[in-house]
Amino acid sequence: MKIAIIGGSGRMGRWLATFLLKDGQDVVAIGRNESKLREVKQQLGIETATSLDAVKTADVVLISVPMDSFEAVVKQLAPYLRPEQVVMDITSIKAVPVEIMHRYIKTGKVLGTHPMFGPGAQDFSHQNVVLTPTSEKETALAQKVKDYIEARGAGVALMTPQEHDEMMAVVLGLAHFIALVSADTLLSFDSLKPMEKVGGTTYKLLLTLAESVLTEDAEFYASLQMNLPKMPEIHALFQKKAQAWASLVRSKDSYRFVERMDALKDRLAKSDPDFKRAYENMYRLLGG
């Protein structure tokens, strides 16, 4: 099978090209930056191109470009597609990209796809992927893709683009927001390095989360925060909760603090009976 990756010289595009090549697929990387494409060609020994005309010989087209340029790319891509081709995007937001693909691509089949991991992953093993079909035809395609990915060790969930985005507002949006605010707070202290040397497991986990987010592309994180649904409301809820806990500390109300924390434990136990293993899992995550 031949797979064309638009944005194949980007970090995730290279990850996909590397994985697919090892999996025995024929890959062509398409991009605008000739210098980066030369790097990809030298590293992987695959075909590269700067023109979308290169998709004509592919069976599957993967779109791995930023949200800001997604519509322009899809609009330019549409005239080059054949009826039997499959087009999949890997953006972290789904409702808008899927609508854009449906609007411009009248030939072939499309499927919204979101790998729930970044280019630091070794492979699909133990990773999660979300597929967002919107019709019977797309659902049949999604089942084939699901079988392919699950056979390589990943977990796959099917849902609507809207359901995906509502979940991602918490799974990605809130998690990233907390990490960024934590990083901003930690970097306000001059003793960050000394604290790292004496910090316990919880602090190390927080620092790792903050550092991991700051290593990523700022434009990508900005796009998520600006485009995921209801992010202002989620931010406001987080701020409200933070203020409530801070108020208990300011007033030295240890009784209410304990009462509120125990209530949270009870609520969590009902939804996740194994949650008490989280402390052990934290050590395992950090290799402790």
C-alpha cells in the first residue's frame, strides 16, 4: 500500500513515515520546506515531493498539518484525488477539520483521526487513537483502520467529531492549561534547580508535566486552547475551584479542607474503585 503524508517533514509526519516504513508500507512525504524534505529523504530513504500532485499514486492520504493551514491544504488537495482514495487527518480537533474535508472532498472517503500521543512514542503499542466517522461508509472504513491499529498494540475508540472535541477540552485543553500555569508558577521561583534536587515524587511528576508541555510547539497549544469548545468555561471552573481551595488555606480551615478532600475521595472511588493504586502508578511512571 502506498501512503502519502502531507506535512511529512513535520515531527508527527516523520513519526508516521518512520512507523509506516517499518510496517512495510510505501511512503511519500509531501511538504513545502525543501530543506526538511531532504532531511527526511536522507534519514528514511523515502520519496519526497513539494507538489500535491504526488498524492495521485497513493492509496491513502494522511494530512498532518497545523489547524491554521488545514482548510487551505484540503482545498488545494481535492482536485488531485481519485474516487477510491482514502483521506485521513490527524488534527487534535475534529469537528471543524471533518466538516472541512466533507466540504471540499467529493471524491473518495474521508475519516477524522486523532492519535492520542506525540512523536516521542516508540510505536502504537499501549497508545490510544480516536476515530470519528460520520456515516455508515466512514464507519466501515473506521472499523478497518481500527483493526489495523489494534493489531499493532493500540487502543481505538470511535465517536462523533463533536463528542471527541468535548472530551478533548478536558483531556487536552484542561490538562495543558494546568501544566502551563504550573510551569509559569514554578518558574517564578529562583530556586527551581535546588528544588529539583530535593523534590519528592509528586513534585517530580509536576515538573515533568510542566517541562513536557513547554518542549512542544507553542502555536499548536495556542490552537488547541482557542479552538476546543467551551475552554473559557473550563478555565473559569478551574479558577473557581482553585480559589475555593486557596480560601480554605488562607483561613486555616483544616476541618473543611479535610472534609472536602474526603468527599472527593468518595466521589472518585465510585467512578474508579482502583484509584488508590494511583500512588503506586505515579512511582511506576517515573521509574521509581
